[in-house]
Amino acid sequence: MLWETLGSALIGLLLGWTAFHRLAHRLPSRLLVQSTGVAGALFGAFVTHSALGSGGPLPALLGAAVVSTAALSLLVRPAAGLGRRSAPA
């Protein structure tokens, strides 16, 4: 369980770092992105481990990556300059 936790936190940091460097212009601060990546990964590992039991570290790490990616995708802002405007009421 300890290795799943450390591995999940590392996955979250890696995904947060990658997201920030690829989409820095569309994301908020680096600290928020990194902490969301780690929190999402830890939550994903917890849920996967709770649902599947101790079937090895691979499913928990996969769940960590999926939930972390989903959490980071919620931080992405629309690209500027798309020319979208809301219709007048």
C-alpha cells in the first residue's frame, strides 16, 4: 500500500508537470495544477484499491492516472481568441 501511495503521488506530479508545460497558457497557477494532479492521483488510487482490493499495484496506479487526468482536465480554460461570444438576451 505504501508503494501504491508513493507511486500515485509521483504519477500525479508527473501528469501535473506535463500538463502545465504543454498547456501553461490555458491553466491557472503551477501550484494549483501540481496539487490537483497529486490529489486526483491519490484519490484515484484510493477508489481503485477500495473497489478492487489488493490485486497488485498496477490497477491502483492506472486508476490514479485516470482520475488525475480527469481532475487536471477540469482546470483547462478555453483558448483565447476563438471569437466566441454569448448571444444577447
